[in-house]
Amino acid sequence: MVKDNYILGVVVGLALPFVGFYGFYEWKFSVFSFSEFGDMLVQQKSVLSAMISVSLLLNAGALTYFFQKEKDKTAKGIFFTTCIYAITAIACKWFL
């Protein structure tokens, strides 16, 4: 049984985008080394924006799952971290 608490939601919300990031790298850019991929993210903001968007899709799935299971505190933790990631993505797109 999955517990219903904010800390679990924050941990899940922080971890899933990294899984999505790695999946995006493997899916689209696995021919490059990881350091070359990092350089590409710095140089091409459109790739960074796409990577963040794909990464946050996992959070959307987890958020839906926990709301359906009526684990509202966990879902709120995931939502909080998703908002932080989204603000970071917007800041990267506008200011970098």
C-alpha cells in the first residue's frame, strides 16, 4: 500500500523528470556521449525545452495515478515539484 504524504509526492515528483530526461536522451540522442548531449542542451534551447516537456509528462502520469487512487497529499507533492520544474523551464527558455 502506498502511503499518502507530501514527502513521498515531492520525492516522486523530483525523481520522475530525471527518468524522463534519461529516456529522452536514449530515445533521441543516444548516438552522442552524455557530455556532448549536455553541450547541445546549452547551445540549443529548443532541445532543452523539448527535453523538459517530455520529462514532465511522467509527472503528469503519476499525478493522475495518485489522484485516482485518492492519495491527494502525494499528488499535491508531485504537483508542487512539477510547478517548480515548469518555472525553471520557462526561466531557462527566457533568460538563458
